[in-house]
Amino acid sequence: MKAAAFTAVVLTPALVQAQDDPSAPSNLKAVADYNKVTLTWQRDVVSDTLYKQGFEEAGFPQDGWSQTRTNTYDNLFSWFSFPTEEIKENVEGWESWIHSGERSAALFFDDAAPHTDGSSAVQNEWLVMPVKAGARYVQFYTYIDPKVLTWGEDEGFPDHYYVKVSHDGGKTWEVIWDARYDSNGSDGWQLVSLYLGDNADGEAIVAFQALSDTENTESGLYLSWVIDDVRLLDAGTTTAADPAHSPSVRPLGNRPTYRNFVPTGKKVARPYKPRKAPAPADCYNVYLDNKRIAKNLHSLTFTDTSDKTAGVHQYAVQAVSLSEDLTSPLAKIDVEIKKATLNPPSNVRVTYKQDEETGKYDVALTWDAPEGERKPIYYNAYANGALFGGWLEDTSVGQTGLSKGIYTYTVTAVYENPDGESEPVGDIVALGTRPTPYNLTADRSEDGTLNLAWTAPKPSENAVEKYVVFRGNDKIGETTATTLSEANAPEGSYDYSVKALYADGVLSVPATIQVEYGVKPNYRLPFEENFDGDMKPANWTVEKVDGRMKDNYLWRFDNWYELPVSGGGFSGCFASVNASATGFLNVFTTLDTPPLLRNSADGPYVTLEFDMDYAMSGKKSEAGVYYSYNAEDWGEIDGNLQGYIPADLAEGETCRPQHKAYDVTKCFVDDVTPVYFAWKYNAKQAYHLAIDNVRIYNSTTVGINGITDNNASTNASGAVYNLNGQRVVNAKKGMAKGVYVQNGKKFVVK
């Protein structure tokens, strides 16, 4: 019987087996887990095992094997005996990386690239088997993440995970299997059986080779790869993996099985043809409801994860002899696919306690498995919408060292085949503060009325008396209801906030929503902002440069983290961002002014002034002042603000404020082109940046040279700083001409 042409994907009826056709697969089995269906079958061919290796013996590589190691940065980045003692002691889930026995052979993708020592991260790692006379087939179990198939179709994917054969002592090699094209898509162990060629070609040498992009020395492979239970046979195998005993391979603790690849969208064709074997067949076609879904499969297992409707579907497997261009009759099996649901976790609980020594809070989030028989593969936990616990197999997770605030904790169940994530379920907790309104929404009517609505705070021991509503820092109303409307709401960008006023006089933190409508109004100089309210001023903008940041770690105006900043112009509220509250998270955010217009009538020169307290870190701590004409493209005014190291503070000194002033005349091109100014902060494991008393104004003198203070203190005590924030001397005598700051006051030396 002739094999179906490559373009034909529909089965023809009444197939008749010719005398020399390969035998149909036998013992076809199926295990269905909703959309995931694993098929296994057998070949009715007698074979003898000439050699087997399960990597159990001491030493690596095994006796008779050889290894070529290219990436020497870490032993784990080439073939090694899995697991190492360190992995066994410190990593969960390592047992699933072994098919049988106590060991396997594995290599990990290089997760240390690019290397700090400048060495190449290229991975071209070979593991070569010994020669065994008469070997015509190699059979092995392997695991590689199924993403290799999707990525392998992409033109930009550089990796190869080869099995090669040589019949001339290793001088030349032929590809007989590549995971990017030939893996069966399983998320667990798969059995691979490959024809090596006739003995007349010369005795076969088999090699496993993992190859990354050799021209890119700053990165290696995208996926890890593991093999086990390798055998050399004189004919095809008679056995197959049992789908009920081919469990998924678990991640190794926090070590992923792959690093992310971004596809180009262009597909690439298979660069080689599978080696042809004599009948009986060494490859198979697989069909689903009379449509072929896999061709020339070099395996006795196949996993189908395609989308399918609920109900009964028929699978069929057909043996193919490429050398004789023959196919077998079909082995068929009916499989019932259940309707998939995305049930969320049940009985979610959020508890917390305060650390008496630090004043910080620890939160515990616990839940039960979803209702129903379908089980998720893992859970995701979120705090205020940001993922903080992912790929969780346990039903509990926690956070420690939290600052006071309102936190919404939710958890989702993640499923596969079909893939999906349940709706989030959870609870809101108020740590060190009163419960606040939530689910704040804003809707603007055609007549310009802005309608606000919210949900009352969670019930607590304190009763809510009413709600106070703000636009920016301007109070627009009070109400006992959970709605409020503002007629003729102005155009621009505003934070609308709702605070709950409790019966004992305590105000909650605000629930806030940003409303943008129309065009931001321009502000004519002079412009001042003292941040006297505890909320973001009207038409100012807080940008989240790093999208992974939580909103409560952005610029704040209520000194929520109780920074010890005072004096030097600071009083009441101020704008601040605090990296010490974020742990190991990077803080990258900017604070932008509204659009400002020059006022030449007050003078041709423009000055920007503000007070600053900048506690830096010896690690990553960057801050600067910038300007823009569109609030998107920014030019530098001072990209390297200098502050102080808290460890250098004198006894009793809690901060070191400084006054900054810049000549920004050149930032304005005329009186009608608006200019934005911004403070950018980028830090990790650092401290804080606080600003106050922003003034931007025209004057008749040139920039900062026109700044004087007739009331400057004559007290000679106290450190003296220049306008770059650098400490100069401790007294005024003998100083060079210029503008300086002492005790929070400016003075001029002429």
C-alpha cells in the first residue's frame, strides 16, 4: 500500500493490507485528561537489546561514552550526571527528572549569561555513545519542554537538540532526530525509537548534541534537556511507554525548564529528511477524527493537546515504511473528551500579624483546591494585582516585611489542555490603617457631569460616618451614599479620591482613580507647588516606567512610609518615593509637572527651584531632573542628582535636605510652547528621594545668579552646600564667589 501524499490529510476508506505492508500498531491505548490525550502503542517485531545505559554507575560520562564540553562556566551547562548533591539537598521536584533508577543525563540552559568574566555562553554540548556491533536502532526516554515544537517552527529560533549517527568513526554525522521538529509534544517523558541504518554502512555511533547560536557569545540554549534509559537494538522495539505511567516533569524548584524566546512569526522548513528504515516501519502517522495530526512520527507515543469539543473522538495510528513507501491498516480507539471548567480556588483566607520589633506586617494567604474533579497544574497569587507567587503547587503562600496599607490578595487556579486561568478570588486587608472604599469607578456624562461610584469598606469594629470626595487636593463633596457626581467637571488629568470618615474622626486612606478628559490646561509662570495636600496635585503625572511595580510603591504625597525628612524647607506633606519599602524590587518612576508656559513679561530668564532630600545607596540609586515638550521625549537638566549615604549622617541627624536651583531658560523656546519638567528615580535596595516647594518663574537676572536671600542666617555653624548638593565647608569664610545653602537657607558670596 502506498503512503498517503504529504498534502493529503483526510483518511481514505476501506484500506487493504498488502502482503508486504508493515503490521498495524498493536495494543493502542489512550489516557485522556480533558484536552490532553496521550496515545501509546507497540510494534510486533522481535528485537534483542545489545546495550543499555541508565547512567546509574559512578563517574560521568559512563564507561565507553565520551563528552565534548564547550560551555565551561558551570558544569550544569553541559551534560552531567543528574542529580548533583546540591540539587538533591536544595531543590524540590528533582525526582521527576529521572525516568527510572536514581540518575539520568541532563544539561541546563545557561541561565548565567551573559557571563561576568566575559567568557562565551555558547553551548555546543556532545554526549557520544560507545559502538556496539549490529546496532540498527537506538531507543531512549527523553524530556524537553513542549515549547520546543512551537519555537522550532520559527525562523529566528537558533537551537537544535540533535540525535546524530555516524558510520565512519565520527568523521561525518547525520541528523536522525531534532527535538525542535520531532518531539511529540509531551510535557513528560517520551519514548523515542530511531533507525540507525544498515550494518553495511559501517557500525553506528550515536551522539546527543545540544547546539545554541554559535555566533551569539552572550547567550546559550533556550531549553534544558534530559535523557535516560538508552538502549541499542538490533531491530525495532516491541514496547511502548504506558501513558498512565508517564508523569509530567516538574520544574526544579525555582529553576525554569526554559528561558523566553520571542518568535519572529516566520516559519522555517525541516532541513533534513528522516532516515528511511526497512519494513516493518519505524515511523507512524496519527489521525484524529479522520484528519492527520502527526506524520512520520519516530516514537511509540504521541500527546495531542489540540482544542477539541466535549464528546467522543476517534484516534487512529498507522505504521509507515518510508523505504518501501508502504502503510499499515489503522489501529483505532475512541476517546471521550470531558467538558473543561475553570473553577477558582475555594475557601480563600487572608490573615496577618505585626512584627513587634520592626512594626512591619506578615500576611498569609491560604486556600483549598477548586471544586470539581478537574485539578489545576498550579496556582498564581497576586497582591494588589501584581503577581508575587507564581507556579505554586502548595495551597498557601505569604509575604513578610510589609508596610502599612490596603492590600488586595487574590489567587487563581491555572489549568492546561485546554489552557486557562480561573477568575481571581480573595480578600482585602487593611494593615495598620482603616479599611477603605474600593471598586471606585468614574463615568463622564455627555453634559460634562462626572459620576463616581464605589463599594463601602469591609465591615470593621469602627462605623463609617460618611465619605469625603476629592479632585486632586480639592474637596468636591461629602456624602453618606456610595455615589457622588460633579457637574461641569474640568478637563485635564486628575486623581479623584474617596476617603471614609469614621465615627471617631479617623479618615481612611483614599481609594483613587485617575480621570483624563480633554486636554491638560497650560499653567502660565510663575508656578508653585508645595504639596500641601496628601494627594497628587491636579494635572501632575506619576509614570510607572517599570510596569512590574506596584502602585503603592510609586510617588506618594502623604509620607505614607514616615520618612524622617524635616527642615531645610520641608514642612507638612511632600512628594516622595521610597525604595527601602520594596525589598529586592526595582523602583523606576517619574513625577511630571503640568504643561508650563513662559511669562516673558516678568523677565527673559527662567529658574527652576525645589527642596530635595535624597538618601542614596551604595548599590543602585539614580535620580535626575528632565524637561520635555510632549511628556514623552525627555532632555536632561541634571541627570545625576547627588545626595547622601544615610550611614554618613551624624548622630541625631535624620536627613540632609538641600536646595536646588537651575537656569532652565533654554528649555523654553517661546511663550506659547508648553514645557514639562520631571523628576526621575531608578533604584533598587536603596533609600528615598523627597522633593518639596517646587517653584518655576521668570526673572530679570540670569538663572541661579539672580537667587539671593536677604534673610539668610549669619550663623556660621552647620554644613555648607553648593547648588549641586555637594558639601563644601563648615563655615562661610574664605569661600569662592557663588550661591550656597546653609541651614536650609540660600546665600550669595560676592
